[in-house]
Amino acid sequence: MKITRLETFLVKPRWLFLKMHTDSGLVGLGEPILEGRARTVATAVQELSSYLIGKDPRRIQHHWQAMYRHAFYRGGPILTSAISGVEQALWDLLGKSLNTPVYQLLGGACRDRIRIYKGVGGRTPEQAAAAVRSALNEGFTALKTGVAQEAPIASIDSPAVVDTAVEVFAAMREAAGQKTDIAIDFHGAINPAMAMRLIKAYEPYAPFFIEEPCQCQNVDVLATIARSTTIPIATGERLFTKWAFREVLEKQAAAVLQPDLCHAGGIMECRFIAAMAESYYASIAPHNPLGPISLAAGIQLAACTPNFLILEHTTLGEGYLKEPFRIKNGYIDLPARPGLGIDLDEQAMADKLGHDWRNPESYHRDDSVADW
């Protein structure tokens, strides 16, 4: 089996899909994307095609090493996002060629179903509580929300900002009860000093974890935050490859790692990251705000990873997949189909091709630039 062509195409709302064609007729699927840089990553994939075309797609780790190391300038979001989508497609082809799911090729299943959480929110306590009740009615047992705020939070902000954020989360906790897990995503958009003030105020309401309490470039600061609270700290969506996660683990800066299978290097690289995390008693909660191919790859990783915690999702594939995933009581059953276990619904996707999605622009009250 030889690779003959790599085909990328933009898919609404902000995704990039990859089809890896072979001379056997099998087609592998991947999702090589960096939010807001879809065309840039598509170009990077085409640059990788000069190496891949004519190669046997089943030599996955060999190809990963060649694509990563022969770049000379290693890592970074563009290269590793391109490699991630390509690597997913290679695994999809290997699984299809052997008629077995990817997780079977990575050691077999550790569990029979995959826990999923749903994002919820609301600007007021009433809205937030209603969103929680709606999610619980859908069968979810775990949720994630953001920090309730009227405007981007300043580096040091007022007590009223803290009070508002906590009031909204308290209403969510009351609506959910103590048996439902609710995580809070700070999105790396809050100054560390302000983040610690917020985290302390949240502690009585026992969040599942605090995600990205600050930006990830300074791991020592993240470690300081982690040591200041009993709430588990999560991070990793903006880290690439095992080398970036090594420092987080060594400094015990997070109890939950969130590698993104479309950014961090693909399925096997995230499995390596999970194995590293296991030796530090850290959990894996893959980041996944993207499309159905990303979700399918995340499910394969979750199935075979002992220290898997929970998986993010934004879509189950309705309108994109011939057989969308289904959630039952907050879980997705272990898939049995070969490869990534999915087929694109070309007819349903016909009106979803193309997009010009841009990253949001966010500003503080004085019009200075804010993180989003």
C-alpha cells in the first residue's frame, strides 16, 4: 500500500479535514488544524506530501520521526498540527487495512465506554443554573464552564468581579448537586495573581478542575498556582509534543494534562504523553474543541489509556458522519469499527465546505489587548 495523494478541505465552522488516498483504494481521515490558521496548516500538509507520497502509510512512527526531525526547526503549533492530522490518517489507514480499531493496535481497550463532558454557561446565576439542568436532562454527568464576567478581567480586578464569578458558579453547583463534576476554564486569559484570588474563592464549591489558570509559557508560575490550592489544575491544549509536557510533569504544575490530538503530535504522541503522566499519577483529559475526526481520534486514545479521565467534545458528528456518535448517560460506547471508526457523509457535508473563521479580538476597558 502506497500513499498517492493528500487532500485537505475547509469545513464549517472552522475546521480542516484531510483525506489521505492510497493505491489500495483505502482512504485515511485526519484533522490537521490550528484555530484561525486553517489555510496555513493546509499549506504545511501539502509541504509534507512531498515526503509522504509513494510511502507505505503503515510505518507510522518512522514517518512521524522523519516529518518532525527533518524539519530542522522542530515543534511549534503549525508543524505539529500538520503532523497530527497526517498521523491520525496514517492510523486510520493501518486500522482499516487490518480491519481493527486503532485502540486495539495500541494495546487494547482499558474501558468499555468513554466519559464525555459538555460545555455550559450563562451570564447570570439563573441562566447558568438553567444550562446545567438542561445538560443533566441530556444525561451528562460532567460539565465545564468559563469564568462568568462582564468584560475581560484586568490583571488585578475588583472584589465585585470575584463575587460575580463565584455567584454564578455557586448557582451551577446548587443546580447540579454534589454528584456532578463541573470544571472551570480560565482559558489562560487571567493574570496569575488574579487567578489565585479567583481559585481560592471557588474552593468551597469543589470544581472538578481549573483549566489553564494562566498562560503556559512559564511553567514555574503554573506550579505556584497548583501548590496554592487543593483544586486540581489542568493544562496542555497549547503544548506540543512530549518535550513540552515533560517540564509540566517534572515541576508538578498540573494534575490533569490536556494534550490536543490535532496539535500535540497525533494519537501516538499523545499516548506517549499519557504514559509519562501515568508515572507522575497525573490524568489525561484530551482537549477537543474541534470536529468529528478529532473526536474519533480522542475516543481511540481514551479507550486504551489507563489514566484517561474525561474527553471534551463540541459535536458528535451530526451532519458530518454517516454514523454520528451517541451519548448514553454521559458516555460514548467503545467503537468497534476499524481504524478511527468513522466515514464522512459527503452529501450532508456539501453545504458545509469552506469558511473564513478568524480568532476573536478581545480588549480591556481601556482598549488595550486582552487574551480571549
